[in-house]
Amino acid sequence: MCVVTGATRGIGRATAIALAKLGAQVVLVGRDSARMDDVRREAGRAASADVCCIRADFASLASVRHAAIDIAHRWPAIHVLVNNAGINAGRRQVSADGFELTFAVNHLAPFLLTSLLVPALAAGAPSRIVNVTSVFAHVAGVDVDDIMFERRRYSSTRAYNQSKLSTAMFTMELGARLAGSGIAVNCVSPGLAATDLMREHWWFRRRWLRALWSRWLLSPEEAAARVVRVATSEALTGVSGKCFAATLRPVSLPRRAHDPAVRRALWDLSASLTNAELVLPAPRASAPRGA
């Protein structure tokens, strides 16, 4: 059973449909119920797989918590969790909990969701967590002391890049904490794809520019293929704590993600903000390679 967040648009939508075509039972997680129904119907036309929908607003930790409880109750054994949902806010906004919106949606929400679903992932082990990061994580920094841009001048680019570096750090730290559990944790840099991730920016709405991007960038389906490969390839059985891009050969994680002190500080801050507690499953007989 596979859970895909941000499943109503772009890479998430294409990932969910591709997993359904492979015969997986897929649970779509998204904010827009009508869009989820569209994806469910499209997947149904392409495959006979079982596709279900769970509504969650990642700008609200209460909504994320409710969705996680619902998922774990209905599907007590999960085999794949794809943390794909993300935004690129054009201006500084705050979530329902008062947190900077890009960081809240792109990092805190998947941090909480994953923490709550670890018992179900342990029940489905060997299982996989696949976090979608970005090439822009390599040019980012994480300022744990001002992660919400309350003192720094806000930049949508810096906020987005910081959130994706946080994803890489989360992958490494969670992979280490779950070593030996049978749950592999990896991230994917899906490449520059022609999606509407930046739809809040005025310059994105220019039709001629969007048409140009669609000619030169990856399609959502091409980018999703990278995610699906990491989620399903037998060649990656037991591999954890790595980042992948166009092939099954690991690529370098951002240099700043290798700082264990910053990773732990980010983890502690995230756990405090979300009130999440990671319940570690009992170790299995063999630990994932590369954790």
C-alpha cells in the first residue's frame, strides 16, 4: 500500500497514477477533494488498482494529525510513503499554527505525518519513505535560530530552498534513527519539471513563459518516474539515507546536510513545533545498507 502526498498536481499526481499502473493500492493525500477525485478517476481508467482519497491541509498540523490517524486506522500496514506535497509561496504568509507557510507545508507537515505513520510503516516492513527534495537544496542554508524569517528579510527563494535542504536533513537523520527497523528512508531530486509549483508568482502566470518552460523542462511524468523508481526498485532493497536523481546511483546530498549538529537541532525544533514523538520500532534482523 502506497501513500502519496500532494497527489492532486504535478509530480505527486503523476507519481500516484504511475504507482496505480504498477498495481499498487494508492492512498491520495491532498487538500482539494475535487482534484483528488479527478486523479482517482484517471488512475481508475489507467489501471484496476484500488485508489482512495484522504483530505489534509498541510498548512494545518491538526489536519495533518487527523489525516495520519485516519490513514493508520484504515491501513495499519503501509509499504511506501511518498512525501511530495510542497509549495513555493510568493510572499511571507503564516500557517494555521502561525508558522512561516513554506517551511510549515514543506517540512513540518511531512515531519509530523511521517512520525505518526512510522508504526504502520514498521508493520508493512520492508517499507520505504521517499522524500522529494530539490536541486536547489544545494544552494540553501538552514537558520535554526530564525527558521521562520521573523528577523531576516523574507525571500520566497530562500524560504523554498531552506525547506528543501530541511528535507534532505530530515532524510539523513530519520534514516539513521530508523536503522535496523526495516524502513528505508531516501530522498529524490526529481529535476526541474514543468509544474505549477510557482503558481503564486506573477511571472509564472505569463502564458508564453509557461509554454517555453514546458518545452525545455521535464514533464511531471518524467520527474515522477524518478520518484517511482526509488519507491519500487528491487535494486534499492535495504538502501537508506541516500539521495537519487535520474538513475539508481546515489547523488551527493547537500554539503550542509552532513552537519550532524544542525540536523539534530532541526529535528529537535521540528519535534517541538509539531509536538511529534517518533516511536522507534523494534530492530529487525538486518539493517538497511548505507544507513
